[in-house]
Amino acid sequence: MSAWMDGPGNYGATLYGRRVRSCHLMADSTAELLQLAQDLGLKADWIQHRGTPKEHFDLLGVRMMDKARRLGVRIVSGRELVQRLRWRRAHGYIGESIPAYQCPEEAG
């Protein structure tokens, strides 16, 4: 499984009336993303932009982000997240598994 999240930031998210840190959780396929969400205890209905290159879950709170890291989710910079989104758009990502993204810095 290849899953990633951007580093925790404060995007103005609120949880129980309090501002909390949040991030975006993404994966290489919808199936992987939904499995990871289930492992994190998230409801499948909470997915955002399903079936599009922007498909993701919002993770709220440092505890949830730590749990995701323990499950193997990789932290990427906001810049890399945008690069991944552009790559997905360019390759016609529609929620199914496609060839793995290769960060330009990692490409030979």
C-alpha cells in the first residue's frame, strides 16, 4: 500500500468546537484509501472528492495523524502533495490503481 499525508498544519479545522491540527490522507487507489480509513476508524462516507484526483480524507487531531503514521502512512510536504495531485490529473486517475507516482526528485 502506498499512502501519504501532508504534514500537520492548522487549516482552521474544528473538532468539538476547538481548533485542531489537520492534514489530508491520500492513497494510490480508492480501495487502499478506504481500507486505511477503516483501519483508522473513519467512516467511508467521510471521503471527499471520491473518484477524482483530489480524493482524500481529512485527518483531524495529532492523535489520528500519529495513528496513521503507525499504520505506515508517509508524510510528504505540501509541495509534494500538489505534485502528486498534478501527476494524478495528468495520468487520468479516476480512483483505480495506476502506476505508482514517482517524485521528480526520486526519478533517475
